[in-house]
Amino acid sequence: MSDDLCNLSATQLLQLYRAKVLSPVDVVRAALVRIEELNPRLNAFNFTAPDALNSAKASEARWAKGEPMGLLDGVPASIKDILLTKGWPTLRGSSTVNAKGPWNDDAPAVARLREAGAVLLGKTTTPEFGWKGVTDSALTGITRNPWNTGCTPGGSSGGGAAAVAAGMGPLTIGTDGGGSIRIPCGFTGLFGLKPSFGRVPAWPLSPFGTVAHLGPITRTVADAALMMNVLTLPDARDWTALPYDPRDYRVGLEDGIRGLRIAYSPDLGYVKVNPEVAALVREAVQVFANLGAHIEEVGPGFENPAEIFRVHWYAGAAYVVAGVPAEQRKLIDPGLREVATEGAKLTPQAAHGRSAESRRARRRDERLSHAVRPAADADAADPGVRGRQGSSRGQRDEALDRVDAVQLSVQPHPAARGDGALRVDRVRPAGRPADRRPALRRCNRAARGARVRIDDAVPHAGHEGAACARSGRDRHRSRGGR
């Protein structure tokens, strides 16, 4: 029974709470048991809430009275350990942060989840200060992929993605600068959204600037839309936030995508894509076509934006490291220290290059409403590798060559699943700035039209339209070399 509870979506849980068929206490207890069982293997959580069951009991009482607190009352959720959470240490994956705090504030996204009644299960792992695309740090160790523990879940929101894929709560909040929501969703078979910059209020603002956004990571598109209704509520602390848009992101999810004009680029003109990944993307594009969308293969004319991204990201790293006392900097990931040293020498001239790439992306959008391209050019790597954005200069240059030019704009970027874990979601649709609902609708229809192979997942990694792992033995078994 507890396994079944862990596999339910937030939308399903709320329906069952409303019908008084299910209690938040049972659901949260099942999630905590799952964390206790699997976290020693996956290392998804670095902090577990001591009061989660008490919060669930309070939610149970509200539902018994027919007076839910908000849209997510009683739904288990987790928080990436980059976001401030009142009463809990926010260590950002770094040994340089004092765990004693004080911890007196919730970040806007965390505050909105609390106000909506979500039961916060704990904090999920991140590489140090969220600086790279795999999830490991000297503080918390290596986070592993639930589909195959010999592989990484990606990063930097890898802990949250591993948690959701493994059934440790259906919702988590991620952050994304260079793919930190979309890469983990691709490697773990989830749905994730990097909304337009400013759509989800943030505070404190990321040191990596306006490339860094906040967004949901879920197992279904409908759950992501539900989270967006909560996360986008205004917060006066973010002076960069977009004006509040009161739309309901769930509206129109079932309207279909017939007639949409979608640009498809297999490589953006400069990326060397793994042939298997390229084939999976083509299959996914065909799903859109089968659902009635008009697909046009295009060469978007982008130049490799690696140098532009390097300036933005490395300068942010320099700012982060400069804020650490000199005597503690030896504790920082050597790769991050090296990047920060390079970033301290840079000038802000790349902003002009970023503006040019954004204009190109928006000119494309005047003619074609959406775009599809690979979210990553290869499969999940060994989790012990300090990564494709790790400590060696060669590895970082290789990772930068994969930077997506469109992500340098402020446009929304969903990540939607494809065929099989670790090779899931090399599909990265994009939409017009501040316009997320059509992108969610497109991904929802594609998810219903595609089939996903899940039988060999370690725990649950289920999606709408997909079968779940069949037994406890199967859920805890991994197949190497997939």
C-alpha cells in the first residue's frame, strides 16, 4: 500500500483527500518510509524534516473539516538546498556555510508552498552553490540516479529529481541556470519547467544573474501546472519579478496541439549530438506531428554561445567565492575555485552577445510559436565524475560546447520525457517569453502520446500513460550499462 501511495501524483492525492478516501498522514508516512529505505543508496536528501508528520496531521484535520489551507494542502514536497527555509539550515552544498544560521526566512517559493499547505519533507542535495551539472559535493557526497545507481541524476537539481523519480514525494522546487532543472529531468524521466525569468519570484537573487530561474520538477505535466499556480504568486522581496499573472496554468492542458507551428532543430547548428539521443528526439518530434502539430526543421543560425555563457557563469562563481572568508576557500570544490579565478578576470561585455542571441530567438518566435531540440547531447554519466562541468578545464570546455543558445534568453524551457530512463528527455521545447501555458499543453499532449519503458527503474518513476515498476524487488534492482 505504501508503494502505491508513493506513486500517486499530487493531482491524484488532492482528489483522494477531497473524497475523504485518503489521509495526508498516510501519504507523508509512506514518503518518509521511502526516504528511510532509499536515501542511503541515492543520497537525494541531505536534511529530513523532523515535523513532517505533525504538519500532515494538521492537514488531515483541515481536510476532515472540508477546509483545505490551499491548492497543495497535504501534498509532500521537497526543497533544493539552495533556497532559504525557515528553521532549517540551507548549506548550499558547501562546507563553508555555518549550519547554525540563523535561519529566519523562507525564500518566496518556499513560503508559497507553506501557504498552500504543502508538507515539506526536507532539503535535497546540490553541488556546491549549484555550480555544475552533476550532483556531488564534499559536504554531502555523491547523489545517484534511481534508474541506475551507477549513473548521475544530473545537476544541479539532481537531489530533487532523484527524490521525485524515486517516489520520495511528488513535488520539488529546482533552480536552473544552465540546465539545472532540465538535465536532471532528462536523466530521471521527469517533467520540469524553467519558467520565464521573474515569473517565479526569487530572494535572495542568484549570484549567477538572470540566467538562473526557479521552477517545478514533477512526474506529470498537470502537477507542474498546479505548482506554477502556487509558485508564481507575488512576493515584494523580488524587485526583478514579472507582474503577477493570475491565470490558471491547468486550463487548456487537454486542448491538444493541433495546428501549432513548431520549429525543430536537431543540433542548433553547432552541437555534436549522440546518435541515439538524436534518434530519440526525432521520435519525440514525430509524436508532436502525429498529434497534429506542424513541424518545420530549421537551422536557427545561432553561433556557439559557450563564451557568452562562460562570462555570465564564471563571473557569478567569482562573486560566490569572493563572499567566502579567505581562510575557508580551501574547502571549496577545486573546480569551482578555478572557475571563480577565471571569472574574476572577466568583463561584462558578454551581455551584448547574450542580447544578440536573445533577439535571434525572438525573431524566430514571430513566425513559429514553439521550438524543440535536444536537452542534452549524451546520456547520464558516472556519478563519481566531477563532471561534465567538473574540475578539469577540458571537461568544462566540453560542457560549455553544449550550452543551448536559447537558454541565454529569458524564455520558458520545459523538459519532457522521452524513451527510457537515463536516455529520457533529450527534448527541450521552448516558448515565447512569459508565455508558459501553451508549452505546458504541448508537453502534456506529447506525454500522453508517448510510451515510456519503466520496468527496470529502481523505485517508482511513473508518468501519466506509463506503467510503474511491477514489484518491490524490481523497484530496488538496477540494470548496469543501460
